[in-house]
Amino acid sequence: MKAKSKDKTIFVCSECGAKYHKWVGKCSECGAWNSVVEEVIPSVKSLSVSKSVTPPLKIDHLEPPRSIKVSTGIEEIDRVIGGGFLKGSVTLISGNPGIGKSTIALQIANSIHNKKVFYFSAEESPEQLKIRAERLKLSTSSLYVSEELLLENIVHIVENQSPEIVIIDSIQTIYSGQFDSLPGGVLQVRECALKLLNITKARGLITLLIGHITKEGAIAGPKVLEHLVDTVLLLEGDQNNFFRILRCLKNRFGTTKEIGIFEMREDGLHPVKDPSYLFISKKKKHASGSSITVSMEGIRPLLVEIQALTAKSIYSTPQRNSNGIDYRRLTMLLAVLEKRAGISLSTFDIFVNVVGGLKLHDPATDLAVISAILSSYHNKPLPSETAFIGEVGLVGEIRPVRYIDTRINEAVKLGFKKVYVPSISELKTIRSEIRIIKVESVNQLIEKLSQQ
């Protein structure tokens, strides 16, 4: 498109939204290649102040609206979003390709009863969606499907057919005829999302936008997309693993601390009632290099098994590999073991894995990681029915963690008899059938484990 004389031409990165005065092959902000595209910014007309200006209102004089949340019919999703969707809200569901975004959107459409749902699918034909719905064994009596891509046509359909729930799959594939840029560009994604937001608020709809993510794991398109919507959900997991975790990254109407755990089956995503059993493998009783910890995912305690393997390296530079644990956190813990406990690991390959494909960000799992590495290094199994909870500091101290009572009681519920915790933990409501072993440093942990 040729820009008019008063229009301004800029170059924008389609991955991160960075702006440039001229085209560049590599974005200096996010490092993406060939992501900078040309966009035309129409000239802005000068406008006079409207005569009907609404003056600011004193907040004490305002009455909060009585908004009723619409349950999704799926307990795990309601847990994550705070009880259900609010009318007039826009929710963005993002995740890797093939992770289950369209599946979970269809299941939501099926589970919300007595609501007219319009599903605009830009990536699958209506016939393909019908096949998917039959495979998922869904009732589609109130679901209407369209493969419309043009934003203006979508808005026209919504205004004339009056649906109650609108699903856009995906926001990166629809486009507005007002702009000549390609679908998925910064301008198209921003303007389409803004128009959908306006019609959602005006008509009291519930709108779900499905969004792609980049190879780095960020939501594709401009960052303003996440600012515009009311709720941002991330569906994560490994395609080679059956488990999916739904996280809430933003929620204007509730907490972001909860997660939902699902199991992917042939007929869709199924909520997991007691996830702690899933992340503990059925291992041999006397296997070394395995420890159990209690991680807090939001405000939900999960018992997780951490496995470690140490082997004499045949290379000049030993390997360090971690799955489910931050690599930098692992190298820090190894440095603490070498510096504070005098255990030389510089000639060993070390592999750490979280069973079940869960990604842990909780520092309270440090003690379990250290224990698993020590167990593998000495080829000595850890005590059975024992959990390890605590953060490891740089000077080798074991630091207290949040929700220690909740974590220990979850271990009791699954039959654990002993738990190692930081020495300065304040324990209040601990059940008597578990033995508490307090440790204040890595050296004290090694000493107590050697006595077992």
C-alpha cells in the first residue's frame, strides 16, 4: 500500500512490537530475524473538545456493579479464573501449537449451558470442527461455527445474531479490511483486538481469544494485546506428556495464584482431582537419586518427585542438564554443594528431572534437589516416605518457606512419615503422625542423612 503524503510510515517488529525508522533484518529488542514489517500510520485529524464531556466522579458516590460470574462448567477452569467468566470480559488463551487450546475452547463452549456460542474458526473448517467435537463427545446443539476471517463481517454477524459467547480462533489470523497489512501483524492484531473489546463491553458478551506464542514462549503479536484483555490464560505442557497445566497470568476480576491440572486423553482434557499422585513415579523402593518435595502451585500443594543422576564424565567439560528445574538454579545449588559442603562435582555429569513434566519455580524445592543429587552421588537411597522442603541459600543455610503447614499436611495426607524442613520454620497446625526433622544448613542435612 502506498502511503499518502500526510501518512507516516514506520517499521514494526511483529514479534515484540519494537519500532524502527527503517527496515532491519534482525530486531535488536527480541533478536528475531525477518520479523520487521512496514506499517502505515494514518494521519491524525485535530479534534475539538466534545460538548458532552463527562466530569470526574467521586469514587465514594459510585455503586459497584453487581456482576454475576458465568461458570464454565469445568471445575478446574473455574478455579483458575476465580469462579467463572464475567459478562463483558475478554479472555486470551495462549499456548504452544497442538497443546490443546482449541480443545479447551470447545469444551468450555460445550460445558456452559443455555448459552448461544459463536465459534469463528480461522484455522479449521466447520467440518473439521464437527469431527473434533464428535471425537470429544461434545453436545453441539447451541454451538454455531463460522470460518469468517474478516473482522467487519464478524462484527456484523455478532450484532445481528446476538450470541452470548464469542470464540475467536485465532486472533492472529483474523484481519480488518481497513488496513492493507497482513494478518498477524502488530497493527492488525491490535486493531482487531480493540474492536472486539469494544463490542464485548457494549453488548455484555463473553469473548475468548485464542492466541499463538513465539518460540521463546511469549504471546505472539504486540504486548498491547495482553494489556487490552481482562484475563490471560496460558496452557502449558509437553506434547510428549499427557498432562497440561492452565495458568492465569493476568486476571482483573480475581486471583492469579491458582492453576488447573488436566490430563489429555483421546476425548479431550480431563481435570485431575488429586494431582499429587501423578507426579510421583512408581519407582523401586531402593532406588538412589530420588527425592520427594511439596511444591506450591498457586495456593495448591503438590507432591512432586525429583530425580537426579550423577555419572563420571568422559568429557573435559561435564554436562549439566535439567528438566523442570531452572538451569541457573541447578548450577547455583551445585556450586553451594562444592563450596559449602566440600563435595567435588566438577568431574561428574549431572542430570535432574521432575517426574511428570511439571515445571517448578518454587525455591522450596531446593532441599529436595540437593538431596537427590547427594543420593545419586553416594549411590545410597534416601529414607522412604520422606519429603524435603526448604530453600537453599548461597552460604549453605536452609531458609524458611511460605505455607509450610499446608505443605507438611499434604505430605501427611499421602502417607509420608518424615519431612525435612528449615530449622527456623514456625509450625502451627501440624498433624502429630509425622516426624519433623529440622536442618539449618546443607552440612547438617548431609550429617542427618548419613545417620539414616
